[in-house]
Amino acid sequence: MLDDITVPGGHARAARVEAGQLVEIINVRGRQVCDFVAFNAEDLAEHLSPTHTRSMLGRLTLAVNDRLQTNARNPIFELVEDTVGRHDVLFAACAHRRYELDYDGLRGHRNCRGNFAEVLEPYGVGYLQVPDPINWFQNTPVAADGALGMEVSPAEAGDRVVLRALMDALVAASACPQDQNPINDWEVTDIRLVVKDAS
């Protein structure tokens, strides 16, 4: 095992991953959403893109064997294990403006965009350069009229997704600090981020 990182609830951590290695994202206590971004390690302008992934897959859901795409339409990860089967590829990362606008002017709340900016700053990625995430374990039902729900994550303690890197990558995971709606069951907890060789 190369890295076994605890991502504290409400915060983020980053790691480097080599092509062929596995990235495990593990729910420690359950019900915790994990926002996830990734970049081509050789060119940070190329990043994991939910938009391009949706377009290439032709659907709003992810499944084992799917290849996650970059904004250059290159595969960056393959989803090789998923014990939950419910994830979100629609919502932007929560941000300080989101809390101010949606929650009665709430200021200073930790947020995933800010978390990513903190851990990616050493690599030269600024706040406004953080791309949209894939939100692992987030339960976003889509109603018949197109409305998006925000329901409690179905993830249990120990549930995971496992990704195989298809290129050298810089990844970051945020244990989403959202406690103003039910997606994390009103309680923010830890995520484990594990990088290991496939063997």
C-alpha cells in the first residue's frame, strides 16, 4: 500500500497516482458524500469531467467497468468496484457562495471548492480552476419533471468505490462538509483515500 490517507470530515486531501494503480474511496462511518476531482499529472489543464463522462456514457449513472473521461475525452479512470451504486455526476461542489445564497447568508462555512483549493494550491490550481467533481455516495434522485433531489447517502460503513488509473494523475477527495441539508445525514464524517498497486 502506497498511501492510506484519512480525509477528516469537512476537509480534503490530495495524492499522486500512477497509471495502473488503484484508488479506493472508503466510507468510514457511512452516509458521507465524497467530492472527487482529478487531473492529468502531466497537464493539469486536463481534468476529470463529469460532463464529458455523461456524454460518453450516454447516461446519468455510473457502473462498474465504466471509463471516466477528461475534458479532452481521454479515459482517466476505470470504475472497477462499487459497493453502493448510487453517485452524483450533476452537482457542482459546494462553495462559500452556495452557503451564503441558499442558507440565509451563512458565511465562513467550510466547503468542497475551498477544500480543494487548499490542497491543490501547492500544485498551482486556484479556487476558480477547481473543476466540477464526481460526488461519490451522493443520492441525487431525478424527478419526472427534471427536478433534482438531495437525499441521504445510502453508503454504509466500509462501502467503497475502487478506480483503476488509466494515466498518471493528481487526485483530491473532500469529505463534504454539507450539514445544512440531508445528503450526509446531517453529520459530517471521515473518508479514507487509499492508493495502492493493482497487484
